Amino acid sequence: MTSLINESRPPVFCPGCSHERVLYALDQAFQSLGLEGREIVMVSDIGCSGLFDTFFNTHALHGLHGRALTYAAGLKLAQPDLNVVVTMGDGGLGIGGAHVLSACRRNLDLTLLVLNNFNFGMTGGQASVTTPVEAEVASGFLNRLEKPMDVAQVAAAAGAGFVAKVSAYQKGLPDLIKAAITYDGFAVVEVQGVCPGRYTRRNRLNPKMIDEALAQAPAWSGPVPANQRPEYGQAYRRLAQSLKPAQEPRGLSVKFKPPQPGRQEVVILGSAGQRVITAGELLGLAGLSAGLQVTQKNEYDITVLRGPSISELILSPEPIDYASIDHPTVVLALAREGVGRFAKEFPRLDSATLVIRAQGVDLPETGATVHDVDLKGQGLKNADWSLAGLSVQAQLGRAISLEMLRAALAERFRGQTLEEALALIERVKA
């Protein structure tokens, strides 16, 4: 096989950089496996190791620092026949550490080459997660406060099936990388090397010293016996095939004509406990019953028993590109909490906007048309105010009709709950 090195963009590393040795070793592994460029995806992120994707005539994806494994996982699951190789520096390893641990646990058939030169070489020589405690780096004394990560040991502890810790200068590097690529699962190869542009300007390190340090460390050179298990993608597809097929979404037939033409934007401003989100869903179903396009965007406090609860709906005969309101046509003002969150919007509303206000709820100054309704005086429970507000809106013929609302309730509820909801919307006086 011919080399997959990109001749139009030849490798450019600092003289003596170990990354270049890894690059050519990887190319030799590709050739030995007889792989063509269309069968490989190189995935990288930021840093000197992030240049690898441009130096090969293969598919490539270049992403955010530390996130390369997330892209690689999606690629491998979508295209299991591709050989996905990820190059990452010790900087990206630290930034994306959680993704590395997840990949080790998952055992998806990916090959990760960690090009460890003990510092952030491209950005100034700062300490990384693998920088030795005694090293002199551009980030001052910070590395003296942290124990450096043993990449291979962490990967094995997290469940990686293939783990190797090697020198960029050993003769058998192409064969080791080849073994990692052909391993049926997640393979991690930590390749230690020299960064002449940054690290070795302040610290003495050479290939012999790397070899001596590796000889004294626990040996990691291939499959980890305790971590052998089925490859994630194959196991996933096998289990997925054993499941019953998911039911197709139930269709909703178009039965009605909306009371108003054009796009309608509705905001429900309530509080926790008023079932605002359910009311928004009902409003959306009502719109669907008239053949409208619908979006719903909800906002509610993390403390679900207090605070604002807001739902924004768009009902439109045309496709909706962005699920955010611009100029609401209807606002249901049901509680001070929701109104308070929306307070800045009221002054810019004009008479084209109908605000249906529950009596007792104060509004900011507004040019909107305000319609007051005494929900409490009608004996309605606070939890029913959102549905009651929809009934008032439907009775006034704004965005939905009572027929549309009844259809939505019939779609959403059954039995006694449906009967009570239908009775509620009929008794509300607009």
C-alpha cells in the first residue's frame, strides 16, 4: 500500500518533536493493514496533536479541545465499518477527562493515541495533567501541587480493554499501533515523547530517559485481561435488534379551521402548581387539530413547588424556524411570579396583543388590550387556572376555538379526567 500522508500539506512540527515520529508510525500501521483513506477517520482537537487530521489523506473531523472522543463515538456508531483513530495530547486528555473515562467504560471500537509530551506545548508550555511534579513549566508552581496522572493506569482502571504505555522512539511502535487499531474495542496508547519547542527548554528529557522511566513503571502493552468484554457497538446493535419495534407516532387528524389567520404567539405566565406546562401542551394539540405548525418552549424554576412557570407557544400555518416568540398575540397573566419574569416585555406590547389577566394579578404598564377575568370568584381552584385561561382565550376566538380545545382534551386525557376537564372549560365565564 502507498502512504496516506498528505503530500499537499506535509507534516510541520518543531525539529525533534516526537509527534512526527508517531505520525509516520501511524502511517506505517495503516499501510501494513492495507487500509485506504476512505476507510479511516482521523479525529482530533486542539494542540500539536490536533494537526494530525490535516496530515493524512483520510476522512477527518477537527473539534473542540478535549472533545474528540465524543465526535469519534458518534462516527463509529453511525458508520461501524470505519476505522476511527483519535489523536489527543496530554492537554486535551486533561480537558476532556470525563469523555476519556466514558470511552473506557463504553468499550466502543475506537483507537486513542495520547501524545504525551508532559505540557501544553502549543500554548506556551503550561502544566498539563501529566507534567512531573519537579518540572519547570510556564504556569509557575501549579504542577508541584498536583500528582501527575498515570494515563495507562487510569485507562485500565476505567475499563479500557487495550492499554499501552510506550515511547515514541521504540522500533516496534507501528506494530503496536496496528494491534491497537485491530483490537475489537476501545484501545488507548499513551505515547511519551519530547517537546523541544517548550518542555525541554527548561527540563532535561531525552529518549533514553523516557525508556528508563518506562522500564521502571508497570508494563502496559496490549489487552487488559480483566477488561475483556463485547465491543459496545456490536452489543448495542444486537440488543437493539431484540427489542420490539417502537410504535409509530399516532397521527392527529385535521378537523377544524383556526379562528384567526396567520401566525399566533401565546405566552402563559403562571406559577408552580398551576399546570402551566400541561396547558401549553393542550394549546399545542389544539393548534395541531387545525393543521397548524406548533412549537412549545417552557421555563420553570428548579424548585418546582414555588417560583415562575412559563410556557411559550407558536401556532403557525407556515414552518417555524425558531421556537422563540417575537410579538405575542395572546398573554395569559395568571400569577405574579410569571408576570414578573416577563415584566420587561409588557411595555413594548400594543393593542394587537390580548392580555387575559386573572383578577388580583398586577401588570406592568402596557399598551396591550387587557381582558380581566375573575377566576377565583368563579370558584376555580388555583391548579385549574391555566386550563380556565385557555377556555377564556377560546371563547374570545383568539388563536384557538372551543372545538379545538375540546379536541385537544380528548387527545390528552381519558375517563373521569377528561370529563372533568371538559366540564371545567364549559363553566368558565369569559
